[in-house]
Amino acid sequence: MGPGGSRSLTASEEPPGLDAYASILTRPCSLEEALGEVRESLVSSAEQTMRLLLVGRRLAWQESEPRRST
């Protein structure tokens, strides 16, 4: 696609190479506020992302374990 082009994805399509995304902002704010809080926002977003990855890894591990009958 050339410069300035765009393509809309349908509901069943996923962007290539993108499995998830998250905002570093937790609330609406002005550009000045966002820039003033950029360090804290990035640290918080990185921590949340790592927690989500750890939860996903735990869930995948639990699914791969053989089920025990009770």
C-alpha cells in the first residue's frame, strides 16, 4: 500500500504481527499532563504488561498439565 493509503480490518481479521496492545494512559488527560507523567506511566504500563504475561504463562502451564481425576 502506498503513502497515505489505509485499509480497514474486518471483525474477524487481526493486524499482522499484533496480538495485543495497551495504552500507557489510565485516564483522559491533556498532552502536557501525559508528557509530565510519562516516566510513571511507562513504568506502570510495563508492570501491568508483565503481570498479564505471567498470568498467561500460568494459564498455559495449567492447561498443559494432565488432569487428575478425583
